[in-house]
Amino acid sequence: MVCLLLGLIAFVGASKSVVLTVDGESQEVQTFDGTVADVLEKAGVSVSSADRVIPEPTAALVDGATIEVQRALAVDVLVDGRETTVHTTGETVEDLVSELRVSTNSAVSAPLDTSLDGLNGSISISTPKTVFVTVDGKTHERSTTAGTVRDLLKESGVKVGAADQVSAPRSAALVDGMGLKITRISAGVEETVKEPVPFTSSEVPNADLLEGEEKVTTAGVNGERSRVFSVTVVDGKEVSRTLVKESVTKEPVAETVAKGTKKRPEAKPATPPAAGGGAGSGAGAGAAPASGTWAALAQCESGGNWHINSGNGYYGGLQFSSQSWLGAGGGAYAPVASEATPEQQIAVAEKLRANGGWGHWPSCASKLGLL
């Protein structure tokens, strides 16, 4: 009887009363088990390495102990574009972020106090990154938590035109140190260019003008052409242009030049002075030589062309300058010597010779022995 009583006391003394809490639901358990793991096994509670068990499963069991089991939740997480499934015993999004050990400045798709138990869908986390954006010829360094290229462009306020090019897909995830270039492209921009249309010139024979004479009867006027180009510009530099259309907006006016066909009169020889004709006669007295002398002088000065205008500022057979021609009264015959007859040119030359001698034609007069 005594042995039976002692055995009953020992049996009752070996029994333990513990509280088992699984995911917030508690129950009291009477057990003779020696460890936490034994109790969990007897209670049919299976745990994984990600679950939280307090005390440790290997801990010795004591009477009055509380065993807490928090099963880990599987949460789909997208960190900087990389997908993963995290098993966590945390209760809120903040617990999850802390467990992942990402920067506290990261952008998270749900409020930090959101319960993981009631989470709908996955969590997106974008950590701070330094990126370099080149746009409109300038490179900008930006620190951002934007997740994708599209998010960065929106955050930066960069407008991208329909024809513009971005160096990475807009759905691409940002990475630290990333370089992004926006190339501005303006294609199909029309540009109108005005160009002159040169006038043409034609000659018309004119019997009222002497041979060698010309006169513009209708002044030529350039026209105008309009050309429309389609221009492509990349980052402010033209790379191509294509002619789209062109038209003449103003027709040119052709020039008409009257060309003289009238024969010039033959030059008459000058009458030589009478022999012994008084004080003015004789070479020593400065008498005018025979017309053959003027002809010889003209041959030397102009090749015998009495109507030459060589463009060097001297005119006619005897190569008068405008100043000497007009100064000796040649203006009474023509504006310049080349437009006067040989006789008129000789008459003016006589006046010059009378006031300065043959020195007005120094080179040729010397060659002819007149000086």
C-alpha cells in the first residue's frame, strides 16, 4: 500500500502543465515530456527552420512554461527589380524591411505599418541609387529611389518626345551608377529656303548704234525659287535633309542688249599746214605735223583703234584720260574719247599739244622721234 502511494506521488510529480501558443492561439497541455520539441511533436505541431519557437525546441521543459510558436509567412518581395520569396516571422512591412537590411531611405510600395498577415500581393522595395542622366547636352547626377527608367524620367520631369530615343528600356530596373542618355530627335521638320533664279541675257542687232557700241534696252532682274526640305535634327545638329518640293515664286526678267551694226565713218586726213606759213609754221615753231603723224601716234598708243575702251582708264586712239579729254574741251564731242570720231580726237589732241607739246604722249612720242 505504501509503495502504491509513493508511485502515485511520483507520477503526479513528474507531470508538467505548460501553455502552448501557436500563431496566437493558446492551449494548456499536461505532459510528461522532457523537451519543447517533445511537446510540439505530441501536439502535432510541425515547425520549419524559418518559424520562430520560444524557448528553443531543444530546451528542457519545466512546469508552468509557455511555449510560443510563430509560423513564418511567405512574402513575395521585389528588391530593385529582383524577385524573391522571403519567409519571415515579422508582423509588419517595417519588420520585413528591417529583416532584409535594406536602407531605411528605400522606397517601399506599402506603408511600413501594414500587417503582413493582411498583405495583398507582393512588396516592392527600391533602394537609393546614384544615376547619371544625359539630356539636352548636359549630364546630371541624381540620387533616387525610383525603381525603373520610366519612374526616373517622371521623377526628373524629363519629357520624352515620340521620336526621342532612350538608351535603356523604360521598364528596365535602375542600378547604382547607371548612365542614361536621352537623344532628342526632330524628324520631318520642314524648312523653306529662298534662292535666286539668275536672269538670262540676249543680244539684239541695232542699226542706230555704231559698230562696237552696246546699250541695255531691258534690265535683267533675278527671279526667286522656293525650296521646301524635310530636315532631321539629332541633339540640335542637322543630320539629313530631303527636298520635298520646289517652285518658282518669281520669274526672272531677261536682259536685252542692243548691239550696234552701223558702220563707222572713215577718218579724213588732216590738212597739212602750208609751207612757210608765218610764225606758227615749222617744227621748231610747234607746227602740227601731217595727219600721218597722228595716225602713227595712234598706232603706237592703241594699235590704231580709235574707239578702244581697254578698261585701264584711257580711251580712244590717242589714249585720253577722262580728265585730259574733258579739260581740253573734248566733252563737246563725246563723254569719252572712244565715242568721238578720229578727227574730233585729233582736234582735241591739237589743243593738248599746243599746251604742253608732245609730252602728253611721252613714250610713243619719244619712239617716233617727236621729243
